[in-house]
Amino acid sequence: MHHNWWKESVVYQIYPRSFNDSNGDGIGDLQGITEKVDYLKDLGVDVVWLSPVYQSPNDDNGYDISDYQAIMAEFGTMADWEELLAALHQRGMKLIMDLVVNHSSDEHVWFQEAKKSKDNPYRDYYIWRPGKNGREPNNWKSNFGGSAWEYDPNTDEYYLHLFSKKQPDLNWENPKLRQEVYDMMKWWLDKGIDGFRMDVINFISKVPGLPDGVVKSGETYASGSRYYRNGPRIHEFLHEMNNEALAGYDVMTVGEMPGVDVEEAKKYTDPSRNELDMVFQFEHMGLDAGPNGKWDVKPLKLTDLKANISKWQEGLNGIGWNSLYLNNHDQPRMVSRFGDDGEHRIESAKMLATFLHMLQGTPYIYQGEEIGMTNVRFDSIEDYRDIEILNMYQEKVVENGEDPNKVMESIYAKGRDNARTPFQWDDSKNAGFTTGEPWMKVNPNYRTINAKQARDDANSIYHYYRKLIRLRKRHPVIVYGDYQLILPEDEQVYAYLRSYHDEKLLVITNFSGDHVPFELPADAAFTAEESLIGNYGDFPADSYTRVTLKPYEARVYKGK
Ligand code: TEU
Ligand code: CA
């Protein structure tokens, strides 16, 4: 398999607003991140992905950009950003930036111009349509609720917004828009960045004619996703972007792609096609949702996770590349969702990390994951900040009269703000995140769960992550090995083999809080030589054929 630095790397995602506040205004900022680069270096990560830090009115916390070449005033200045880049580079770490070009902010000068008149030179940078029978041009719903169209009385047309109405979709059919994006990308690349994470990049090509979707009974709007995910010109656009903007730079590109399947992902990431390096896909994030989408919470069946992960591991092997993650800024905390954030918080967080980091792909650590930060339960909807949560609550409780307690439960389980509470640095006021009033409340469990405690405790989740990251550097099988699932039917134990040349790994993870027997199937070709890492301390290398696993136990054996 072809070797690349971004396959051998571990990425750390920072959500700047919630990471570290350097000036006491309650909002995380760039100088705050720079103060913590040694923390990142000690952890051992190779690449930092910054969620958006560009100028933005913050309707969606920076995912609505009003100037792609300016820094958000709340986060600091361009000089602060340059200092951060230099501090990371000095320590041998890389920086990738978020590229949000499916849409801009409605406060971007392009949109300000576009809405002036139908013949404005920028009109075609966005997607405008006349209404149909006094209604929206089609029945698509926005990902944040309501119609995906907003009426503009000045020009008597609607514009498309797949997210909030302050996030108008850019028109990729327009070659001038595409060229502006490529020029902007090169401007950042020439500043020395090491790549891009591309926000919903598989949404940029829409099916011409923007056909109606099928409305579910009882609903007003339909999902239009089949007409804008992996659309007809998507591969052409990404190939062009690669050619025009990326060629000649040694950078990594990762495409955030809701609704991508294995076959499409192969096309996006097969190096011979010159599109992207890796996908960041969502299939496994949908396994604990019912037919009515993310708020329709259902328990995860481990065999569903196995079938899904295995399909991706086998499907991309030798062809493309995947990102490995169990949480990010849009998802609940992984220990709360897939582990046990009470009694077995530490063991289960380590188990999930082991499970993930031993797979083929590039692991992503979302800030706070490495200290086992958990979901939060705020009593009042007033304490929530996320536009998706607030719009959903408004629609369900205020407009449709649904039971607020039930809706709050779904927010506790799936709301994006679970991931966005301030980073817990220590047990001082506001978790050491800010000396002021934090923009969102801290999770009250910061007195026991915080980075200071974790760094001082040799058995912490944090030190376990350090060890996992270091193992990756020593054993090419972790990065490049083939994957083979064993015990596909087991509902408690997820076990798999990796193999690369004469190196093999056996990974055994108990996803339950029970004591569970594990037995290596007789036909599994594996002989253990060494025990690599486990979340209950050292264990004997010869225990791999038959063992009773403790709650959430994880063991990795190396052998042949
Ligand atoms: O998210 C894209 C996306 O489709 C989702 O992950 C979505 O935000 C969420 O899961 C809805 O349930 C990206 C960004 O990561 C997200 O923060 C932005 O809000 C969104 O795009 C719009 O830019
Ligand atoms: Ca600040």
C-alpha cells in the first residue's frame, strides 16, 4: 500500500470557541490555542484541524463565513493566527483549515451584492429561483428545519440554503465562483497551511432542475438530499479543484461527506483520480437513529456497528482512505454514546479509543475526548446555543406542542452542544477555560474530569491516548494492515485481526459492562508474541485464545 504522512498521522480537532479563552471575554480564541500547543505536543498528535476561525456573524459558530480571508475578531487577528501556525510548525505539528464552500454567510460581500439585483455580477454566485404557485421553488427542507428556500422581496426570487437562511448555498455551476474558491485556497496554502477539511463538500453539485423530494406523511417539506449529495458534477468539481488549487502542495485533504457510501468514497479517494485524500463519512453515526432521523434515538446493536465498520474497512482497503472517529463538534460525546459515562467512564473511553485507533484509517481526536469529557444535561433550553437544537425545539415544542421533556431527552442524547461545552482544563472556576463568563456553561463534572487531573494520573485516559498514538508510530501494521473481523455474531465483544507483511494484531474489545468470555475461533490464523496495550494494565501474551474480559476491557496482542 502506498505510504503517505497523513495515513500515519493522528489528527486533533479544535473547536476554537470552546477550547481556551486567553482574554477573559468568555470565548475561546487563537492566543488561547497557542497557549496550549505544548499540551498538544505532549499528547503526541501530528495534525491540528481548526474548525472555522474566519470572519463570521456566528449564526452557525463560524460555519457561516462572511470573509474567507479574514480572522473572526472574537478569535483574534491574522497575526495571532500566524503565530499559532508557527508555534505548531516549530514543534513538528501541522495545521489544516476548515474549508466551508458549499455556502457562505449572507453577510459575505458576494451575497450582499447578489441580492441587489437580478443582473448584479454576483447574482450567479448563489442559487436563485422564482417561486412556484406562490410558494418556494421546490419542497426541500433545510438541514436546520423549515424550507431550504428564503424569499427575497427586493428581487422577488428565492435563494437556496441547505443549512440556515444565513448560509446561502454557493452556485458551483458558475466557473467564476469556482475560480474564486480555488484562488482563496491557494492564498491559504501559500501561507503555509498543511491542508483542508472540506465542509459538506459532497453537497456542492445539485441535480439540475432541483426536483422535488418525497414528503413524508404529516410533514411539510421533503428531504432533497438525493438531489444534492454526491451530485452529477461532484467528481468533476473535485478533480478540477485538485488540479487548480491543490496540485504541487504536499497537503492533506479530507472531505466531510454526509451520505457517502463505500462505492462513492472509493471514487473520491482513489489516488489515481486526483480528487481528495480521505473521506469523513457518517454511516456509523446513523446506526443508533430510527427512521425519523437523528432525534429518533434508538440503542446501538453491536452487530450493526461491526457490519458497517467491516464494510468500510474491506471496501476501501488498497484503494482509498477513511477517517476514524466516534465524535466531533456535531456529535454527542463518544463515551456517553457508545460507552458508559458513569461507573465505567475511564475503562470504556479507553476501550473505544483502542477499538478506533487500531482500525485502518486516520484517527481523529475531538477536543476533550482524550480526557473522557461527557455529554451534558442543562435543565433549561435557555442554556443551549446550537442553532440546530434551538430550531428543532422551536419546531417540535413551540409550534407542534410536543412534550418538552421528551424533546430535552433527545437533546441530551444527540444535541451538538454536548460536544461544545468549554474544554475542562482544571478544577478551578469555569474549568480554567475562561476568567470571565463562558459563552456556554461548562459541564458541572469539570471538578473531577479535567486535563490537570488527567495529566497527573498515570492511569488516566489521557496517558492511554499518548500510548496509543505512540504505538502507531512503531507498528506499520496499525496504519497499513488488512482488516479481518472475527466473531461477527457476538453482541458484546468486537474483535478483529490486522495483518501487514509478517506483522499481525489481534484486537479484542468488550462493548458491554459485563464480564464476557472471549474465545479465539479455531480457524483464526494468529499466534500472539507480545501484549501491546490494554485498559486494565499489563496482561500475559499467552492469554489470547481464551479469556474472560472485564467490563469494557480492551486488549491488543501483537503476533504472527
Ligand atoms: O456539518 C454537516 C452535517 O450535515 C451535519 O453533520 C450536521 O451539521 C449535523 O449533524 C446535523 O445533524 C457541517 C459542519 O460540521 C456543521 O458544524 C455545520 O453546521 C454544517 O456543516 C453547515 O456548515
Ligand atoms: Ca477570548
